Amino acid sequence: MRIELDVNGEQLEADVWAGESLLYVLRERLGLPGSKNACEQGECGSCSVLLDGELVCACLVLAAQAEGHEVVTVEGLAGAEGLHPVQAAFARAGAVQCGFCTPGLVVTTAHLLERNPDPSEDEIREALSGNLCRCTGYAKIFDAVKLAAGT
Amino acid sequence: MEVVSPRTLEEALRLRAAEPGLMPIEGGTDVMVDLNFDRRRPVGLLNLNEVPELRGWSRDDGLLRIGASLTYAQVRQRPLADTLPALAEAARTVGSPQIQNRGTLGGNLGTASPAGDSLPPLLIERADVELASVRGVRTLALERFLLGPKRNALAADELIAGIRVRPSGARQTFMKVGPRNAMVIAVVSLALAVDREREELRAAYGSAGPVPGLVTASTGERETFPELVAAAAEPIDDLRGTAAYRRHALRVLVGRALERCWA
Ligand SMILES: Cc1cc2nc3c(=O)[nH]c(=O)nc-3n(C[C@H](O)[C@H](O)[C@H](O)COP(=O)(O)OP(=O)(O)OC[C@H]3O[C@@H](n4cnc5c(N)ncnc54)[C@H](O)[C@@H]3O)c2cc1C
Ligand code: FES
Ligand code: FES
């Protein structure tokens, strides 16, 4: 079936199998591999995107369900002026090791700071609880969130 | 396989009656896992995200009507969270923010897992499930809707339209035992209410029997209530814990919940 999606402000069309997830369509049909595919079961958060401004796992959204709604992926964060402040903070704080979890964490952090520009330690932990990182031990990631909140 | 996205409840019910093989999908947090891992291949999917009648909640003379599409994130918001506090506490323990933004009460009822976290808090408030079909609407006590592990009383042509509940106003809480705070299926869970007005204690356990179960006693039975709840549960040994541990944990949780809600 053919579906039409609004991704990062662009109208895109794709031929999909009806059961395909939004994540699969983004990566394999629309050439947007920023959202990562690790678990396909909502456990790791590496596929986090915004659907009508809400943080969701793209692997758990049926692509056809996103029709008529706005999708923002990590590719949509950076502007003409360069990196999104959250992306810059992750790089500066050394919060990126292998980098696999980074796109999901960047989207999650950008979403957190948009609604809560000065989050407490507990609020940061709760907001990031759906994103797993196997490398950093999270300390530098929390540093990056605080750095981004201050910028 | 096809996806149909009805725009009204009436249209959704007509599609459901015409093709019972279509699998309803709301937040997809259970359905998509099955699709991604090839565990299920329904003939098609009935996307309920565009049905306005399933959204939101309303209050009419003390009776709450909660749409099946209400997400855990919405359950956590006031003023609903003040009206059904144990349900809001349970919603906060579900998965992660991403899961809470998509997962719905209707989906939790549809899956009918013994570990479904919304079920114990709804049981202690004696909630009813509203089931709709082209034949009409019926309501069923949640206790009677839950039939067994992942089995419910939904007929092939029915959809879960919502939940009806008359909030008791009783002090209540929800507790969940698991290996960490985020992203855990309950090893055992408990919702408990101390209802002074009705002089009743109500407890409902999760992950400690084939279905979440409701246990009641009078407020005079406070001392023996932990034992009563532990004895009523029918836990099994599985990957997440043993039956003996679950019974023990339930006894401890009931004691703590009583302390929290007694004042
Ligand atoms: C990472 C992760 C963590 C999770 N953590 C928890 C947790 O902590 N606690 C918990 O309880 N659950 C948890 N879950 C399970 C799931 O999120 C919940 O069961 C959720 O409530 C399902 O809602 P949904 O809207 O996503 O359902 P869907 O996946 O859309 O549907 C679930 C089932 O209900 C049926 N259905 C949905 N809506 C209707 C309707 N209106 N009428 C008839 N049938 C319907 C569907 O056909 C399907 O069988 C978790 C899942 C994931 C992936
Ligand atoms: S790939 Fe979606 S949460 Fe892991
Ligand atoms: S940097 Fe490797 S998983 Fe997070």
C-alpha cells in the first residue's frame, strides 16, 4: 500500500507492506537512517522520534498510523545554523562513545528541554529512562543534558 | 494485509463486524512487538487512533467515562490523577515515557495480561468495561471481563469503547516489585484502597495468578488482611520469580500499603 508521511516538514510518499513500522519505513524506504534499529520492541529508545510533538518509539508505531500526523526525526533537529544545541552539548560533554544510542537520546533530550528547560536530576533520569546506552555509563550523558539546559 | 483507519466509532464497529479477522490497534505497544517479531500475521489491522469517541474522559454526576484510547501519560495528568490516584501511580511505572505516550488503557484491557498494570487499580475501584458492537453497548464488571492469562470476554465483533467507574474517593495506592524502576514487567504488583465510607478494604494483585484478582474485607480485619490477600493469590513459578516469593512479597506490600493509606 502507498502511504504519505509528513517527516521533518516534508511530504514524503512510500510503498509499504501494511504491517511495517514507522522505523522501518523511515530507514529502509525514506532514506532516513538516523533513527536506529536495535530491539524493535520498545526497550532501548534508539528509535525515538516525535509524533505530533510526543516522544515515541518509531518501532512501535505502525507506519500507516503516522499518516496525517507530524513526524520529527533526529535528522530534523539541526537547523541551517548548524547543530541543535542538544547535539552540540552531547559532542562537547563527551557523551558519545559508539554513538548508537545518541540519536535517540538527542531526540529525547531535545523533547525534555522543550517542555522543561531547567529539569532536576530526578526529572532528567525519568525522562531518559526509556533510552539505553551500553557504553557511557550515563554520567557524561547527564552532563550533556545539563550543559544543553544551560545553553 | 491491509490497514483501515475509521474516522468514527460507528464506522469502526461496522468494519469490525464485517471482518473479525482485523486486529484492533491503538498504541501498538503490544501489537507491534508481535508484528515485528513475526509472531502474528492478522489479515489486517483496524487502526483506532482516528476514532474521536474513544479519546478523552468525561464526568457525569460522579460517573467517570474514560475512553479506551486514553494513554498512560494522560492518566498521569491532573485532575484525573487526583480522582484515580492508584491508577495514576501505576501509569507512572509503565515502561518508559515513550511507552506511556503511546500505550493505552484499552490496549491493556485488550491484552489482558496477568501483569497488566492498569488492572489492579481499576479493580479496587470496581470499574466496568464498556463493550460496543453494531448490536449495541454492554458493560461488564472488569472482574468478569478478565477470563484468564491474555484472555478476555470481548466478542469477535466487539471493541472496547471505554471504562466506566464511580471513583470511591478512598485513600489508595499502587506498588510494583521488579528488578529496577523503568521498563519492568511486574514480578508482583498490588493496588489497595482503605475505604472509610464503606468500611471496606480492597486489594487487587497483579502477576500473582492467571488474572489480576480482587480481595475485600472489612476495615476491622486490618491485622489479618495481608495474610488474606496472600492466601487468595494463585502465583506460579516463572522466569521472573517463584510462587513462594510472590506470596511473601504480596504479604509485605499489603502491610506497607495499609500503613500508607490508613491515616
Ligand atoms: C517496552 C515495553 C514496556 C512495557 N511495560 C509495561 C508495563 O510496565 N506495564 C504494563 O501493564 N504493560 C507494559 N507494556 C505492555 C503495553 O504497553 C500495555 O499493555 C499497553 O497498555 C498496551 O496498549 P496499546 O494501546 O499499545 O495496545 P495495542 O498494542 O494497540 O493493543 C493491545 C491489544 O489490545 C487489543 N485492542 C487494543 N485496543 C482495543 C479496543 N479498543 N478494542 C478491542 N481490542 C483492542 C489489540 O488488538 C491487541 O490485542 C510494555 C510494552 C513495551 C513494549
Ligand atoms: S528499536 Fe525501538 S525501542 Fe529499540
Ligand atoms: S554510546 Fe554506545 S550505546 Fe551509548
